[in-house]
Amino acid sequence: MKKLLFLAVFALTTAVTYAGGYRVSLQGQRALAMGHTGVAVVNSAELGFFNPAGLVYLENKLNVSVGGFGVFSDVVYQNVETGDFARTDSGVGTPLYLYASYKVTDWLTAGLSVYTPYGSSVEWEDDWAGSHLVNNIDLAAIYIQPLLSLKLNEYFSVGGGPIYVTGSVNFNRNLNRTLTDIDGNRAEVTVDASGVSNWGWSASAMFSPTEDLRIGFNYRSEIILEAKDGDADFENIPNSPLTPFEDTQFDAELPLPAELAVGFSYEFCDKWLFAFDYNMTFWSVYESLDLDFANPNIPDSQNARMYEDSSIYRFGLQYETNDMFTLRAGYYFDESPVQDGYFAPETPRNDSNNFTAGLSVNVNERFAIDASFLYSRFKEIDASYDFYFENGQAVPFSGTYKSSAFVPGIGITYKL
Amino acid sequence: MKNYIKYLPFLALGVISCEPELDNPVDEVGFYSNGETDFSNFVALGNSLTAGYADGALYITGQENSYPNIMAQQFAKVQETQLFTQPLVNDNAGGLLLAGNQITANRFVLAVGANGSPRPQIYTGMQPTTDIANVLSGPFSNMGVPGAKSFHLVTPGYGDVSGVPVGTANPYFVRFATSPSSTILADAAAQNPSFFSVFIGNNDVLSFATSGGVGVDQTGNLDPSTYGMNDITDPQVFASVYSTIVNTMVGTGADGALVNLPDVTSIPFFTTVPNNALVLDAATAANLTGFFQAVAGIFAQGAIQQGVDPAVAQALAAQYALTFSAGPNRFLIDVPVSQTNPLGFRQMTEDELLVLTIDQAALAQGYGSVVLTPEVLQVLGILQTGGQPTPEQAQLVLAAVSGVDDKDALDKDELSAISTAQASYNATIKALAQANGLAFVDARATLAQVANGGIPFDGGVVTSQFVTGGGFSLDGVHPTPRGYALVANTIIDAINATYNSTVPKVNIGAYGTVTLSNDVQ
């Protein structure tokens, strides 16, 4: 009971976060419950995301983990100078995952992973104070990855495989702060592209120098989603040669940055496991969101982003209460990739402290129910986006933001 | 499973705390202060500027961007307020109907002509649908009535539809007067406002000004019922009416703000067509100079023939020997024929103004200078070769002079009458604000800033440059939404200073300027 209390305190005083940019760190119930650590934790097919090299150490022939999350994430904005106030109403995001591994031989395991590491859904009230930057955005990317995991010797294994990504984006903003049609409806553009696909890869290694200590490494490549001939739909455009906006196609590139994870896990006192992961997301690839409209009369849209590479520090703890229950808790600190002056309300994320907890209920030897939750705590921040231009003059959009995210999740683990 | 259930409260806790909350949210009562006043029931009195009139008409989006409506939205961020109601018209075309017949023109929009250059034109994208016979059931918080002069606020019958055709009633007030015999002031006071604003008196000089001064300066005439539409209101009448308005509104227990009157002659209606837009090349300038030498000569000769002392005749003729140079030259205006100016024209002086509505095509054809017909040129040829024109031919030359009509210009006497009246009205407004402890709003200073260099905002500078400056709509008289937002901020500043309130101002960059449309004929 004392131990249980300890765990509860740990869960309350530590945190897990929701990732910066449009990275969504929700790739497994067991991992999330432990602060989304996992590069060196061997306990389920979730390794198919966190470290494919570890799959070969799973004891069972067949391992399947499947689950999903409900993301309740919202942002408030205000400007005390003008009294402008806005709150997102973003609905519930539902990232899903599926991992399966099959032990082919003692030294070779094959696997298949499907997961959604990038995405964003932000919905502001139409025509809010920042509507010239974004009204709403919905970004989704599904990663599908066949895997091989190879045990080179008792201490060392490697893994990896190609990644196929298919993504979609839908984005709406007003053309500027003031343009309307004759009836005062704000001129707006919606860009929509779906079925945008590309290839990437990941490679990983795991080193197990002792029975209790594992060290892991995983690298997932950058993938650029290149939208070609997406639909750009202009609405409420005045009937005037001065505003030559009409429906057209657009090209755009959205980078899904590379990510590096290194970490270790350590088993102690028989039933305890501690894990630490360090993640580096190579966000600096995201310099600008540029929309290139096919119609030559429509000026292209350039939106500076200038993200910086960012780090995440993750800590997790697991306690096996008994055969039936395993309890987990964790914390991570997630550094925002957004620099000062580039705080755009379509991904309004600053540094966050994140607290996680969860448990597994082993219904029987083969089947377990996993649950987790994440609470992301963002500090209130005064921020601005300084790279919106009107007639060549920069018009910063500034104010005070506060975000929060609460993410419950549930999944199952099946082994055979 | 029992063990599992005890974690449910944690989940519930998480769900509840999921909404992000700011430490000091602006949408919580108490963030901003109403100070020593009460904005809960705000009523605005005034004319077209208060109504949100723009682009030569009253239309819905203009009304939505009226300064009282902008202020009311800001007041609502400070405290619980009653809904601010406005007598919205039916559409965004703007014209009014009376029993199905259109009685006022549609709005202007900025249209691009075939030559690619944008200019204001009347919007014809839809038929107007606002029939003033459909009386709205008020009262309304926005009591702004386009066209109203100060004394109209206390004139019974100003909202009586039967008076519209004969000019004793106002079609805009007809739409929402509580009864045909009521007055604007009575309808405003009956709402028992907690706070009011008064912005009235512009039309008491403006219609005189926009008519080019064809009206009468009624200073000294204390009976406004005898005034014509384009007359200047006697300052005593103004003071008396304004004092009645303020006393009545203060008498309801309300606080308020009084807005003084901007200089009507600094609006684009008078500053867009320069009085020296007669741009000539050297040859044309020399021709014109020669022409006026001929005029002077013909006049002197005629005068002497009629028995005028040659010295006097030469002296009088000298004023007509105008000289022109290459580049910009000032236009001529017609003035009353007098002993000192027997031909009744002269060149404009530096500060005199032309109206926006002057026929610019005619200016290019000689209006404002000389209409040189072949017949006139022939007479000039005779003169140049030392010949003697017949009296008929001489008359042709004099008749070729085409001074700008009185209705198209404000001369120095008219400007002086306007300026004197405005100064008196503004002295009244300031004195009444001080005497009653009301906020005094110096809109005159704000507009002066807009007209002289402009007012910077986050996306540029608002100026009174016609079409492009951002401050004035396409009628050259009334502000754009951005201009109205600037007025709202000016009033809010004065209110905050007077009542120790902290009403937030708006970002004028978020308000639009002129409306684009090629739905024109």
C-alpha cells in the first residue's frame, strides 16, 4: 500500500506533455502512461513505434497492441488593449495506433505499425481577431510501416523499416483583416489537400548490457508532404478586378520532421521499472508555410515559421502490483519549437509540463486492457506573430495565450 | 475491477480542468472598470455620423460600424449592458424608398473602369428595399438621424412621413420615430439612458459648405423654421437647442459625452480637387495670358467709350490681365458683379476650395478658365494683328470666360462664415460639457491630425486622402469603418479621462475602408 501511495504522489507531482508544433506524442497507452518513454522499454508491441529493435525481445510469438486517444485540447486568447477574447472549440481529436509483431525465428521478428505522430486540429471562432492568420486547421498524417527486428547477439539488436505516409490538410483563414464582400462577409480561403503521400524510414538499435538495464536508440526520418494540385476555395470575394481571387489549385510542402530518441530503462526491486527518454525533433526544417497558387493572378502566400529543433525530456515509472494490475506514471517536459515573434495561432504551443498516469489490467494471460491519461500544462504566455504583412508593412498579431490538453486513452494488448 | 474504479475521480478531475483559463481573463466582469459612470443603457444622439452613414447612403454594414455601435461593443466588455439597438435598414444597397419610389440614391462603391482606374460609382448590384413607410418599432439606442441639424432634434413632426415630400420631415427619422409628432430628443430621453453621447451640429454648416455656399448665413435670424436647407444656423439658435438637448439628457440622470465639430472644410469633399489644377504647358499659358490681356483691353476700351475716366477704367481693367505660367494655375471663379469687379470673375486665392462633385470633365474643357471656341480664337487673331473687333466680337471674348460657379466653390467669405459659426458652436459644446461635468470629446483635433499627416496604426497611417487614405468613405464627407473606429476611440479616451473608467479601445486596423465592387452601370 505504501508503494501504491508513492506511485500516486509521483503521478500528481510529475507531468506528461503534449508535444510542440503539430507533433502528437500519443503512440501507445503503456508508453504514454510512463511519460511517453519507450525507446528502451520492452513490454509490448508498442515497440513498433518506439524502438523496433526491441521487438525481437518480446517473449510471445505474436504481439498486438491497438488503441486510441481522445484529445481534448483548447486554447484561449485575449488582448487586454482591445478586450478581444477568443477560445478554440476544436472538438475531440482521436489519434489511433496499431502495432503487431510476429516472431519468425529466435533472432528475427517481423512487424507492422500504423500510427499518427503528426496532426493538429484547431478551430477558432470564425472571424475572430486572428482570423487573418487562421480560422481553423485540420492536419492529419497516418504512418504505415513494415518492420524487421534482428537480434545480432545476446546484448544487441537492430530494427527498422520503410514508412509510407498518407496525409491530409484542411486550412481556412480570412484573406486579410478587412476585405469583405458587399454584405460585409469576410473574404476567406480554404485550402484542402488529401491523399498526399510520401515515403520515409526509421532505424533503431537496442543494447541490453545486463538483465535489468536496456539502452535504446531510434531515428525516424524526415518526410515532406508535398501537396500537389490541392483545392483552394476562395469565398466572399468582392466582384472587383482589384481582388482577382477565384477558386484554383495550390501546391504546398509540409514537413513532418525527423525525430531522434535515445534513452534507457532500468528494472529494480523486482517489480519496478524506471525509464528515461530524450527526444530531439528536427523542427528547423519547418522554415515557412508557402502556398503556391496555380492561378498566376493570385499572389502566393508565404508564412514564415522558422521553427527550431526542440528537445523533450521524458521520465516514466512502472510498478507491477500483482498479476492483474500494472500501474504507471510519468512526466515530460516538452520544449516548443516556436521562436519569439513566430507564435502563430494555428499551432499555439509554448513549452509544456506534462503529467501522465495509467494502468494495465491483465484480463488473462493473453489479453490486457491498457488505459492512460495525459494532462498537459502550459504556462500563460504573451506572444506575437510578427510576420503577417499588409501592403508591405509587418502587422504583428499579439496577445496572451493559454493552452491546455487532456488526453484519456484506452487500448488492448494481445499476445499469443 | 474495484481497484480500477477508484481512479475514475482522477479522470473526472482531468476532464473538468481541461478548459484552459487565463489568470486575468478580460471576459470576466471587473477586468475593465466603468469608473464613476454606468454604461448599461447607452443612447447616442446625432446625425449621419452617429447613424453610421457612409458612401453617400445608410446601409447595414455601415450601421454595424457606426461609432456608437463600436463603443457599445466595448462597453459590453466592461460591464453588463443592455443590447445596443440600431434602426437597421434592409440591405447594403443603401437607397431609400417611399411607397415604392426611390427617394435617395444607392451607396457608392469603388469600381474599376474600362481604363483600369478605380473610381467611386453608384452601386447597382441590387435594388434598394428599405421603404420608409415600414416604421420600425423602437426606440433604438442609436438615435443618429442622417441630415439632422441641431434644431431638428427638438422639432416635432420631423418623423412624420407626410412631411417628407415637402421637406419638413426626415425620411430616416420617419423609419423609427415612436410617433409622427415625436422628436428625436424626446425618443432618446424616454429610454432613460444611463449614458448618452451627443454629436450634432455638423450639418448646421456642412450643407452650406457642400452646396458651395449657395445657402444663407442665418446668423441673426433666431427662427430656424424660416431656414433653407443649405443655410448656416444662427449660433444662438445652436446654443439654445444644444443646451436643451444636454439639459434634457442630463435630466434623466445620465452621464455622457459631448463631441465637438470637426472642421468641415478639411474633409476630402473639399480637399480632393485642388484650386490650382489648371495645368498648362508654356504655349497654352502664353495663349491664356494673351487672352486675358485682350479681355482687359476690351473692357478698358468699352468702359472708356461709356464715359468712364480712362485712369479708372485702366485700373479696373488691370484685374483682368491675368497671367498664366507653365504648370499648375488657379482656376477662375464667378463672383457677383460689382462696381469694383464689373465683369464678375476673378482668379481663386490660395485657401479657397472646390467641391468634390465639380464636373471634372468640364474643367478639362475650359470650365474654370476659358472656353476657347474657334470663333473666339478668330477674334484673338484679329486683336493680335492690331485689328479692331466689332462690339459683337468683343462680347464673344468676354463671354468665353468661364469662371467656376458659386455652387462648386467655397470662396473666402463663405469659408469665413463657416469658420465663425463652427467656432461659436464648439465654444458652446465645450462650455456645456464643462458646466455639466460631461466628457468633452475633441473630434476637431483628431480630424485635424487625420487631415495633416495622418494617424498611424498597426497597418499604416489613416489620412483624409480621398479613396486611398482609409479615413473617409467614397462620398468624401463621411468616415469609413476605420474612420468611425477612430472616432469611437477618441470618444472612449475622453470618457475614460472624465469618468476614471478603463474602457478598452479598438484596433482601428481591424476595421475596413472602402468597399470594392464592379456591380455598377
